[in-house]
Amino acid sequence: MDEIVAAAMDLADGEGIAAASLPKVAARIGVTTNALYRYVDSKEELVVLVADRAWGAAPELPADDWRAAATTWSQRLHERFIARPWLLDVPTTLPLTPHTAAWLDVLIVGLGPAGLPSNEVLYSAYLLDSHARYDANLRRNAPTPPALSVTHPDRRRAVRGFLDVQLRARGLDAVADVMRDPAFVGDATSPDGFEFGLARILDGIEAHVAGGRGR
């Protein structure tokens, strides 16, 4: 079984989770597809096993500081999605597996000092997980085309100028103004979007905790 999961993970790392099909895995380890059915019942079952291995061990979190724990957990989760973006394509409807359960467990423990009821702990986990997924997916789907690359400033300015005219012709001045901001287009160093969003989520949870939770 270990060889099967390892082969499937290699395929997923190289070509995405769709490539981790039973025929491809069988070919990778030199057996027939039918031979794999002695170990897994379907590709869906194989995906569960591969995804669980990809998650790996849950991170160690700071103790007695729920905000620091939530920050570290979210950062490690974001890093995991960046390292293995195919995890974003694994259905979120899959049941908890040993590793995903461990990730959730350490976050529940880490959020303990906040004193939130169980349902709000899970809601907070959902917010943090969703933010990490969304940002990682943006990074995956937003490669820098040559025309906009920082190595081609003249072409980048030309494209921005063209878009500016198009947006303003449609009365979309607010969007045009944002896109001309150096922090948006990358002409100047700007705060990391993931960290900014994470801090605002935690600010919201902190305000909720300070306000008496649920009032």
C-alpha cells in the first residue's frame, strides 16, 4: 500500500491530483490496474489516502496564546497549499482522515484560551481554512504573463494604460484608480495580502471575544 500511495503522490505532485488515476499508478509501479483493487476500491479511496499523506503531521503551535496559535496554524496551512496546490482540488467533502483530524485538533486546542464555544471554534477554523485556500488558489491561478512582468516595464505600463482607458470609458473609475496604485501593480513593496487578510480575520475574532461572544 505504501508504494501505491507514494506513486500516486508523485503523479499528483507532477501533474495534479487528476493524474493520480489507478491506471497511471499501476503503470508507475509496474502492475496491472486490476492488481490495485486488492488494496483500494476506487480512485476516490486512493485520493483520500494520498491527500492524507500530503497533509502530513500537524504543526506545533504556541501555547496559551490563541491568536499566535491561529496565526501559526494558518501560515503552515497556507504553506502546505502553496507547496502542493493539488490539495486545493481535493474535495472538501471528504471525511476527516488521521492527518486532517490532527490539524483540526491542534487548532481547537490552540483556540482554547479564547473561550469560544465549540460551534464558534469550528466557524473560526472555517474562516482560517477558507482564507488560506483562497489566497493559495489566487497565487496558483495568477501567473505573471510576459507582457506584465517586472522585467518588461514598458509593456506593463502600456497594458495598464490601455486598461485604464477601457475602465474609465465604462465609468469604472474606482477600479481604475486602484489599479494605478503602485501598491497594486507591484511598482512598490506592499504588505503581503495573505498576512493582511489573516490579521483582519483575527482582529474580528478578537473583537468578538472581547465583546462577550455572541452579544
